[in-house]
Amino acid sequence: MSATHKYDPHRKWEARTPPKPGEGGRTSAMIASLAAEGYETVSAPFGHALVEEAKKNDRVVGLTADLSKYTDLHIFAQAFPERFYQMGMAEQVMISAAAGMAREGFIPFATTYAVFASRRAYDFIAMAIAEEYLPVKIVCALPGLTTGYGPSHQATEDLAIFRGLPNLTIVDPCDAIDVMEAVPAITAHEGPVYMRLPRGKVPSVIREHCPDYKFELGKAKLLRDGKDVLVIASGFMTMRALDAAVELEAQGISAAVLHCPTIKPLDTETILAEAGKGGRLVVTAENHTKVGGLGEAVASTLLTNGVTPTFRMIGLPDQFLDAGALPTLHDRYGISTAAMITQIRGWL
Amino acid sequence: MQPNDLDRIARQIRLRDLQAVFEAGAGHIGGEMSAIDILTALYFRVLRIWPDQPKHPDRDRFVLSKGHVALALYVTLAKRGFIPEEEVATFLKPHSRLNGHPNCNKVPGVETNTGPLGHGLPVAVGMAKAAKLTGATYRTYVLTGDGEMQEGSNWEAIASGAQFGLDNLTLIIDHNRFQQGASLKDTNNLAPFPAKLEAFGWDVTEINGNAMDEIVPALEKRGSRPHCIVAHTNKGHGISFMQDKVDWHHKVPNAEQYKIAVAELSEAL
């Protein structure tokens, strides 16, 4: 059992000393866009991509639970005000109304934060959308550890919750290109989709490393090859894996990176082919608790198919996480580039 | 179809429902009996429907949110010609499509999957909103239980219905005063409902939900706001020993009780 946040009836409450004037600086707790990573950024890629899709497809509508600006849906709302529905802070009716509209032929994009969709609206997603296989696209900001505001807003277990749900396709895009190419792909997909959303100024990463890269729903893509270690990653951890691979190369370690933006259905064929090549340490990397996410999905794929490389997982611990500045938290919980390099070197 | 004819049909549906519960050894007979007059009025008088075209785009939509009374809906759908009448005998049998809660992918005429309470009205808000967007003229009706109104999602939907001006939406609360474990009053008493719905911006009509001459005009009422019908009903209505007894939420009659119930329901057929 985790030691943090454990109930202690004899706990002493200690006030923290505030920083002295000139020390401490501004908090970066709400910097959720991961923009400051040395890459070019695209502003609100989801909102702009959805506008382009809606121009071509008049069945596309947008709903949000009072979070249009924070899910980049405000771009769509400005372009198509008559096809945008503000549901207020009411995730259950947002999800259900989206189901009702989907039944009547629309393709609703419903947006909120990942914690609210996964924890608050789950029953409605399961019964009103997934069981009926309706084309509702649930697009959620703040996946995993992308806010420093503490457990109430950190969706560290959303993939674990949704992976068990039949019929649901799950997408964890890495960067702006992934998001912009995923929008038409998930619109065209006939069933329900849950997509984790990088929002705001979103870095454009993968094509810097791999110019020919294209997002394909259901496909994992090898972004670089390497002989010592294979990193299988999704979400922004693919960016971290690419950055780590460059650094490891300078240190004489050759790392391959397999980007796996579709968590379900998992591209088991590509994963087995790459992990089965032998002679390489296989590491999964995810912005999610190590319970029930990409790592366990890959592990079960490998084991049940008799592929047994040395296998390690990078991801968040099974804990409610601290609040604070994101770079500090990413270091603390092992998902920064530096922490990734340290872990991989330790395993080799 | 006149109220007398509707009463006769409702009695026949009650009788078939009772038989099916007895044969299957399961069902939710109390809530089925309270709701059957409303279902009969909807399917034999009010709803614009085409049984041979269950997905006709112009059909009125009916969502049975109190999905545990699925059997009453199956019997009604069978009598109205959506499914064969003899199929009712498969209720709850292995591989039957007539499950304990209705599934729209299996049964023609079932509009949405329900079972977890508090789902029907929020989905219906989306269906009614879709009609506004496309200019479709269908009306959306939802039947909930009164205990079901304890689910917070209903109140999210009630607020949304008013906010979106859904004058094409009718909510019927089957106010039989009992839920699974006890009376509404002794559980979490949301009654009286009318003032609450009115405060949210809905039109409200209170009726005797077991009287056809009150049910039909209420269902046919049209206004400029979403409409809630608070239907005062009796759990187990039509079968004397079941009426207003909480036990009959989920109980199955024994052979002797079955005989008495059949006799009572057959009296006026």
C-alpha cells in the first residue's frame, strides 16, 4: 500500500513556510500544454481539425460540459455556433444527450476533462454509448499527469477504466500532427471513441524525427530503429522516448521507438513483430498509472503469445499524486526525459 | 380508439404480463401493472408509429427509462405488432432477445437500451434536441419511475430540457409511491414533484395514471415548454392483493395467487 495520502488519526498538521520575496516564482501548475519542450507548436489543433471536418460533414456536432475553451472546442463553437451545445457542468446529461443525437444520425464530439468523463460519466458511456455502438467521440483534456492541480484533475487511471469497456476505441495521441490526423480518422470510424487530448499550444514532435510519419487509427509506427532497447510509448511519452533516444545515442546506447497511439484495439501484430526480434530490452512508457494501461496491455500481448524479452515499464506509480509544478512532478514520478534515461540505463 | 377500448387492451396486456412473469418465474410485476395503462395509451392511441417499420424516421420516440419493467413493454410491442405475440413466452429464456432490460439492438420497437436508472431522460434530451436541429416533427416521450427520480442525472436532464426549450419532449413520472426496497416516502422522498418541475421551467400536468380519460389528453397536450406528466398510479394496479405492497416490486405469484390474479384480470375482459 502506498504511504502517501494514507489516513492517520494522529497526524500533525504542519504549516509550510511561504517563499521569501523574490523566491519561488510563479507556479507552473496549470501549464498543461507541454509547449516548452523545444519543439514548434500548433495552437488548438483539435479545434481547428474539427472545424475542417465539420465543413465536410454536416453530421458533426460539438458538446461540452462548460470546458469548451479548455478542450479547444471554442474554435469549433465560433465557426459553427448552431452545431455547438453548451451543456453546463453536467457530464452525465452531456454524454447521454450525445448518445441521443448519435442515435438520430449525428456524430457528436463531447468534451470535458478526462477525470470527469472516466470517473463521473462512466456508466452513461458504457450503457448509452458503448453497448449500443454509437458514434460518439469523447475527447478529453488533462489526461494522466498533465496538470499540477492534484488528484481531482489528474486522470492517471482513465485508460485502465476505459480499456475494459467493449466496443470502445481508445486513442492517446502524441502531438499536434497526431491530433489533427486523428480527428478525421475517428470521425470516419463508425463506433465510439475515447481520445486523450493535448490542448492549447501543442508541440509538433514526431515529424521532426520521422518526416514520413502519418497517424493511422489502430496502427503502431516504428519511428526510429535501435539495437539495444525498444521503447513502446503512447501520448507525450513518445516525445519523451524520442528525446531520450537522441540522448542515449550520444551515450552509446541505441534505442528504437515504437509509437502506439491507439491503445485499443492494440496493434498486436506490430508489437509482437518488434518485441519478438530478440536481443533488446523492451520498455513501455505511458503517461498513466502502471496499472491497467499501455504497459500491461503490451505485457499481456507478449506473454500470451510466448514472446518473452526482458520487459520493464515506465509510468506513474499506483498512488494519488502530488500537486505542484509539472516538470518537478514528471521528474519525481519518473516520466521526464531525464528520469526515463536513468531508468533505461539502469536496466541495461 | 376510445378509452373503453384502451381499458380492454390494457387488461389484456396485464393478463399476458402476469402469465409471463408466472411462467418465467421472474419480472417486476408491481411496476409493470402501474405503468401498463400509460403504455397502452401511448402505443394504441398517442404515438405516431409504424410497427412494420420500427425505424421509420418520422416515428415518435418512446424511451422506457424504468427498464426493469421491460416485460410490460414487450407485451405491448407484441400486441401492437412489432414482435410476434408468441415470442413473449421466451421472456428471460436462454438466448431470448427479450431480456430483463430492453435492448434496442435486439428488439424492434425498443428505442434505447435502459436498465441503469436515470439514463432514459438524459438520452431523450439528445433525441429531442436532434429533432430541433433537423426540423424533424417527431415527439420524444420518456417514462421514468418515481424512485428513479432520485438519480441526479435526471435533474441534469430536466435543467437541459428547459435550457434548450424542448417543447417536443414529454416526461411521464410513474408515481406509484414505491421503489424496490420501501416506499418513496420512507426512502428519499422527492414528492411532491409538480412544484420541483415547474421551478425548473417545465409545464406540469397531474393525472390519475391508471385512468385512460386522464392519460390520453395529458399525453396529447402540446405547449411551449417541456412537459412533465406526474401520473399518480398504484403499484400492482388491477390485482387486489398486490396493490400498493412493496413486496410486489419483484415478487412472483405462487400458483394460488396466480389463479386469483388471473380471475381478477379476466373479469372485465
